[in-house]
Amino acid sequence: MFKYSALLLVFLYGVNCQIPYVGQCPNVTVKQNFDLKNYSGIWYLVQATYTNFLREGKCVKANNTFYSDGSIDIRIDQVNFQTRQKSYIEGYGEVVGAHGEGDLLLRLYGTTFRDTHVNILDTDYSSYSVNWICEEQTEEISKAVIWILTRSRKPSDKLIQKCLDVLGRNNISTSYLVGIDQEGCHFPFVH
Ligand SMILES: *[C@@H]1O[C@H](CO)[C@@H](O)[C@H](O)[C@H]1NC(C)=O
Ligand SMILES: *[C@@H]1O[C@H](CO)[C@@H](O)[C@H](O)[C@H]1NC(C)=O
Ligand SMILES: *[C@@H]1O[C@H](CO)[C@@H](O)[C@H](O)[C@H]1NC(C)=O
Ligand SMILES: *[C@@H]1O[C@H](CO)[C@@H](O)[C@H](O)[C@H]1NC(C)=O
């Protein structure tokens, strides 16, 4: 079992630390008439697939600030669960969906997310958002990222199930998802 986990990790690191899978990116259904302004404010990352910049991260929180030019500034705060060091990264997003659909161009400074298309598969703006990134590396291999964000730090199981159902409807495997620890986030952390 241990050996298997170690191998799996090596495999994940080998492919830019994102979930690799065989085949083309699936055709997904994204949120129509996506309203970026309503998407502003605080979101907690509660489930995600592995990405480099979230390594050892807990209490991951995004703050989106909307500007009248139709863009958002993004600040993502997190705490390293080993060292309790706080850190943050900043970024920028704008909707690029040709018909106003939830296709968000995302740039997170200092990460591999540079002009990355984030598909907002579904959101109700007030409780949950299911985000999906998929890039085809070659004809056979794609890499993908899933982020489940909620307005509450501790969403109900029912809400999480609703998010997983969104992925299921789009034939996206949830088996690489891990929970992000959102416990003990008000502790006095090391700066
Ligand atoms: C997605 O849809 C396009 C156009 O209908 C099709 O050519 C392509 O094969 C589909 N991809 C998958 C993975 O089903
Ligand atoms: C955005 O929020 C406003 C005010 O709360 C609301 O009237 C509007 O319906 C929302 N838009 C969408 C697309 O949900
Ligand atoms: C979110 O960012 C805005 C703009 O920088 C700031 O005014 C606001 O206080 C932040 N909210 C939280 C909860 O950090
Ligand atoms: C999901 O997979 C099923 C079975 O392969 C297929 O019938 C369905 O069209 C797929 N749905 C989407 C959204 O691709």
C-alpha cells in the first residue's frame, strides 16, 4: 500500500503536479450568463485535486474583488499545515466566454496558472462553485484540476454532494479530489 502511494505521488509530480488522465478533455457544460460581479467576495476551497501552489495548504480562502471593467483581482490566502506559516498569492481573472458563459481566464502570479481557462461548471453565487480546468498536453494525455469552493468554511454534506453531482453529470471523475482542511483557521499563526 505504501509503495503504491509513493509511486502514485511520483507519477503526479511527473505531470506538472496535476491530475493526468488518458484521453481528450471531456466536453463539459458550463454556467451560462456567468455574472462575475456576483462571484466576488470570499470563497473557501473545500475540495480540490492536487496543485503545486496548494501544497501543504489549509484554510485556503480566495477573496475576489470586482472592478467595473469586468475583471476581478484575486487574493488567495492559505496556511501551511506543517509550519503554520501564512502565505498568499495574487491574481487576476476576466470572463472570456464568447456568449458570457463561465469561461474565466485566470492568471495567478508566481504559479503555473498563466492565462488558464477555468470553466465554472456551476455556481449559485451564494453557496457553491464547481470549477474545472483541463488542458490537453498531447492527443493522449490531458491534465486537469478541480476546485470546489463554498461560501461557508464548513459546507453541509448535502452541498458537497450537490457539487459532486455537477462533476458526475459532466463525466468528471472525483477520485482525485481531497478535502482541504478548514479547521482551526482562527488560531494565532506564525507570520
Ligand atoms: C467533444 O465534442 C466535439 C464536437 O462535438 C467532438 O468532436 C469531440 O470528439 C468531443 N470530445 C469528447 C472527449 O467527447
Ligand atoms: C446577481 O445578484 C443580483 C443582486 O443580488 C441579482 O439580482 C441577480 O439576479 C444576480 N445575477 C445572477 C446571474 O444570479
Ligand atoms: C477582500 O478584498 C477587499 C479589497 O482588497 C478588501 O477590502 C476586503 O477587506 C477583503 N475581505 C476580506 C474578508 O479579507
Ligand atoms: C457521459 O458518459 C455517458 C456514457 O459514456 C454519455 O452517454 C454521456 O453523453 C456523457 N455525458 C457528457 C456530458 O459528456
